[in-house]
Amino acid sequence: MNDSATTPRSLGYRMPAEWSRHSGTLLSWPANRETWPGERLNRVEKVYGNIVETLCRFEPVHLLIPDNTTEVRMRRILKDRSVNTANLILHRIPTNDVWVRDCGPIMLKKAGSAIITDWGYNAWGGKYPPYDDDNRIPEYFAAKYGIKRFNPGIILEGGSIETDGEGTLITTKSVLLNPNRNPGLTAEKIEYYLKEYLGMDRIIWLGDGLAGDDTDGHIDDLTRFLNPHTLMTMVCEDAADVNYRALNENLEQLRDLRRSDGSRYEIIPVHLPETRIEGTTVDGSEYVPASYANFYIANDVVVLPVYDKKYDGGVVEMMQHYFPDRHIAPIPCADLVWGQGSVHCITQQLYGI
């Protein structure tokens, strides 16, 4: 179903904060040999096994499987893990890649019901065709579960937006104002779509993203809400680092930021792990977007990517402080971020499914 006469906001719907209770999590099992060449596929499948096993202990996992070969590989990886198979729901549909945060359904809620917003997806400005199968995922879920679907008619990836669930949304100029997404749309017009189709009241624009991030700078590698009044943001202290300028400009902007009631946010700076790849490149870059900000908040657990023993322990302790009622699950993700995304990029929260 599609409805262009009204908008979700006019009907009282709003995108929840990620920490709100989910009905499940969406993932897509890796199979694209261009993203994961050679033994890289074996390595990333092991990371997926850890993530699926962790999530299935806390909530249902809807797992997209494109073909029989992939299902055989998936079952072999999960066989030796204590996966709660009662919480594993398989969907045999064609896919192009794993980045369901960006191409999957972005769901909104109001009391007693949920809807799907089905934004256009063009693989971050047409960088990685084909992407038509991934672009059909929201329509598939709307039809399968009989959920009302709204199509705003513009390009938007889920990794480019972050909300507190109370009407404030943070994004980056480097993505949403990039001409490879919606050429001709002004910031004012994009804000209209964010407000009307996600139920937002206020849009905060940050600047640039991480080096090596082929999304052009998604917010979920930079700055995330830990609660409605606390923001975690990535920083680095080495002025010679390729990410120093962008991260520190964002930090200064956040320190001056006010909540809608006029109070300041609590800002938690977190040191960026090592992002340089020694002796190789990924898609022409010597950097990958490794970031602790790419965590995923599920029911009673936070799945936290870890990369660097110098900082991992401190980040785990910080996350436990801000999520005292949730288990913190650190998962080594160097083999996942080699594909230029991490835990948040491969997950999408579901409601009413």
C-alpha cells in the first residue's frame, strides 16, 4: 500500500529512538563477492555468526537469504553456535548486499500501530550498482506483513539519520546535501521531507564524515544519542590525522548545541580507533570507517563493534554506564568494517512485525 495524500506526521507517527522496544531486527546474510572477495567472505560470515547469535538471545532476527548456496553457508556458520532458532526468521528474497540500515524499511510508530517509510536507495549516489533488489526490501515487508507503506519519493539512507525519539534528528550536510542523492533539493526542502515523513520537529546539520566512508559521511559513524540528553561523538587528538578536522569541527558544534528546552547536551567524546589499512586499500581508499559510534541498540543489549585494544575496554565501560539495564556485547568487527560498514550499517530495527 502507498499513500501520497497524507504524511506520517499528519497521522501522528514518529520515528522512535533506537532504544525503544523492537519487535525484531533485520539483517541480510553476506553473499556479494565484490564486497567480500576471496577469503573475506569466510571472515565476515564469522562476524555475522557472532552478531546473529547475540541478537537472537534478546529479540527476533529477520534474516534475508538470497539463495540456497548462501543458506547452506549460513547454516554451517550458525551450527556450532548456541543460536536461539525460535528467534530466527528466514526470508528467501534476492538481495544485492548487506546494508539493510540504508535500504531496508524505516519504521515509525504511534500508540498501537506501526508504518513503513520506503525511501529511495541508490547505493550512496550510484557507487555500487546494481541495487534494485535492495531497493525493493521495504515493499516486500509491507506486503508480507500488511503494513501501510509511505513512499516520500526522495533518496534517503537510514545510516544518514539519528533521532532521540522526541522529534530531534541529526544528519550531515556531506550526505543529504550531496548532489549524488537528490540534486536540486535545498536543505529547506529536505527538512520538509524529514519532518513530514519521519515525524521530526527539529533538524540538526553536522558537517563532514570519516575518511574512507563511501557513504560520504553517515551520521552513524560520527555522533549518536545515548539518551535524549546525551550525545556520544567520535574524536581524535592527532592534528595530523586525516579525520582530525572534521571530527573536531563536529565536536565544537555539538558543545554549542542546545536541546529544544534550551538546556545543553551532555557530550561524550570517544576516541576514534585505528582506521588506516596497512598494505592495502578498499575501493581506492587506505582508510576504513571504523567507529565505536556504529553500535546497535536492541532489546536488553547493545551490540558494540570493537577494533582497538587501546580503547575498546573504556568504550565498553562507558556504554555500560549509559545503558545500565542492557547487556553490552563487544564484537570484533575489523573483518566487517573492511567492507566499509559495521554493526549499525547491517541492522535495522523493526516494529509491529
